[in-house]
Amino acid sequence: MLLLDLLTILLNILAFVFMLGLVILLHELGHFIMAKRAGILCHEFAIGMGPILYSKKKGETTYSIRAIPIGGFVMMAGEELNDELVKVGQEIRVLLDGELNITHIILNKDDARYQEAMLIEVDHVDLKSKNGEALRINEYEVLPNAYYVMQKKELQIAPYDRSFESKTITQRFATIFAGPFMNFVLAFILFVFVAFIVGLPNQDTNELGEINPNLPAGEVLEVGDRIISIEGKPVETWSDLSRIMREEEGNRSISFVIDRDGTLLNFEISPVLSFYNAGFSSDINAPQELIIGSVGARSPADKAGLKVGDEIFSIDGVEMVIWNDVIQAMRNNPEGDDMSIIVIRDGVQLENPIIIGPFSESFLEGQGVNFIQAALGVSPTYEREFFGSFTYGVRATVGAMGMIFATIGALFSESRVGVGDLAGPIGIFTITAAVIQSGFVAFLSWMAILSVNLGIINLLPIPALDGGRLVFLGYEGITKRPVNKRVENALHLLMYVLLLTLFVFVSFNDILRLFNLR
């Protein structure tokens, strides 16, 4: 058993690293490809952060894999202040070729590796010449592919026409935007692949294609059954079924007429009521009683202290008799105001009410989640459609974007959603491990959602992110002059520190949740 647990953990880690690595790789590859197309010198293409585990130089670019599998970067010429690495009055050492052109600039004149290199004092420096003019230090010409020699690495000099800042606004915009764009492309491909594997739901049928054995339909219905009517209302399509179930959400015993191999059968089924605004469901084994059957992890009900087995006695001082009363109480609170719930626990009515802060109806709509749902546990048949899969890819990608935008908006407008609810790498790993249990298709869908998430987050108009750099480009396009380089770099650095602080805070909360301390 221990060996199996270890293998499961190893599989989860490998899946997490693969998923994160692929999402980041495609993002950075977008930047890299467009930078190369624009003629920008790329010093390094890195996956991960921190110490280098492996690196190989090919052409003018060093390709590296770093120790921490979070993030990545493309180091482009022009993003650093190269012209300030060598200053007038500074003593440096240089290596010359046979024609007395500088091939290497040793910034530390005391570097023991280059004590035989020529020592010079800089009285003139021009390493940013434009229009093909020669680069110079004093009377010496500096080769366009010369290198700065630093303590731990060498960095190729970038003539002005190879730097990021020398390119047109359109080229720079394309280079920056290509990263998030590749995340959206990856998500689209993954969603299309999912549609190819499982097919698309047939909305024009009343035939059952899949039944969840853990929900009410699993006890009486079978795959291949056709639903003829619900509560006497005819069902011809899946849309009919969904509509009628919404109309009958408060009915605790719903009559179904089923066609099974040409024989009409009558069943009474009690659906499970899921209150997604509060995060709890009714008990499948006691459909008529106001007993809590499940509580979602980290849901409002979970945070408030509601437990499985609790029986709802009253909400906001009004006694609850049937589930319709609970539904009405929830529907009367679309804004998500605090609700006072008194429950009976282990046969004893609690004196102190449980205060639940449910999600608002608008927030759930943004997440594509129903406020309240009567769940049978049935799905339609699925059909594979070539062109339909691509349409689904677009719809699913756009839907994921909308869901993420809604979540970001909720951080500022929804009192029930805060920074403490965000997930960092540890939280993402925990979610990934849970998703893997649902199978390969669920893993692909989760990877697609994560890819969209990375793309959207990077497009936020915040310095240190791609979106912030696009804002600076917009400013340059409007004013016809670039933002001061020092100011831009200072803003990037400040926001990077703030984002790093947020990262630490979110990771700390992830650890608390991992050990059920929060």
C-alpha cells in the first residue's frame, strides 16, 4: 500500500511539472518566436527560475532549465541598461582579435581569469550606435558579437538595431502579446482534443448516455433509457429535460415516464438539491428531510462550520419545514448577504446560529455555475463531430476567459472572495492531484483552464507583467515618446517585489489549507 501511495505521489508530481512546464514553455516560446522574427537578440530562453540545472548555447541564445519549475523568461537585448555597464573613467580589461577589435569586455579588472588581458581606462564609450555605425570604446572598435564578461556569465553585446527598444511599436507589441496568445492557443487545442476524445453532448435527444451511480438516477435508470415525460410534461430534447428540472427544483418526488427497449416504465425520483451559493447539498438517503448530505471544501458553508448530518431548523429566524422553504430563502438573497442558520446537530438544536456568507447570484453566473440545481446524475449521449470540436474549442476557451475575468472582478467586488482564496503552486498541485483521479480528459481540461488563467493574468495592466509592458507601449504610441527607462524599470521592480510578496502569502495559505489549518 505504501508503494502504491508513493507511486501516486510521484505520478502527481510528474503530471504537475509536465503541465506547468508545457504551459510556461508555450508562453515563453510565443515571446521568443516573435522576438526572433523582429530581429531582437535573445540572450537566454529559460524554463523555470532560480539556479540553472541544465543549459546549452545554440547560436546566440542560451537555452536553460532552472531548478524551480515556476515561471520562465526570455532575456532580450534592450531590457537591461547595457550602456551603463561601461562608464567613462572606469578601468576594464579587454580581449582583442588580430585586427585590434574588442571581442570581450571584462567588467571586473581584478578578475583572476583575465589578468593577461589588456587593462584600459575608459575615456570614450559608444555601445549603442545606430544606423550600422561601429561600436567603440576609446579608439578600439567593438565587434557586434562581442561579450561582456561578468563574474558568473558572459552576455553578448547588442547593437542598437538588435535591441528590443529599437523595434517598431507593432513589433514590440507582437513580441509581448505573443506569450499570452500562445496560452490561449494551447487552451484551444486542448479543448478541441477533449472534444475529439469524448465527443459533444447531443442536445437533440432524450436518450440517457451516462448515469452517475452515486446520484439518485443511478438506482433506477439505465443507459439507453429515453425520458418520455417529467411530471406529465413531454420531453423530446435535452433542453426540455433541463428546463423542466429547473421548474421542479423544489419537488422532492418527481414522476418520470421512461421508454426502456419499447416498454414504458414509471418511476419516482428524488433529486439531490445542490445549493452552489452556499456550498452544501441535500442528503440522497433522506430526500424529504432537511439534512445536509455534503459540504464543499472551502465553500461558504464549510468556512461557517456547517457539517454533514446537520439538519436545518431555521434561516434568518424563519422556521424551515420543507426544502422549498430553503430554496425560497436562498433565492430571496441574490446579493449574497449574511444568513443566520440554526441547525440540529446530533439531535440537539444548537443555541448559536451559524452565519453563512453565500456567493452572490451574479458571481456564480460569471463562473458558469447554477445558483441552485436539482441533480439527477444523468448525461445525454455524446457524438464525435470534426468541425463541432473546433467550435467547442473556441466556446470553451472564451468561456474559461469569462470565468477568470469574473473571478478577478470578484476580488474587488465580491465580499466572499478575497486574496486568501487564491491558489499558488501548492494549491495548484493539490487541485491537479485531485483532477488526475477523474481521468486523463479531466486533466486536459484543467490544463487548458490553467493555460487561459496564465494568459489572462499576464495581460493585466500591471508593471512586471506583459499587460503592464503593453500599457507602456500604448503610452509611447499616444505621446510619440517612450517612458523613461529608469522609471519603467523601477516600476517593474517595485511591482515584482509586491507580486513576490503576494506569492509568499498565497503559498502560506496553501500550506495552511493542505494541513487543514485554515
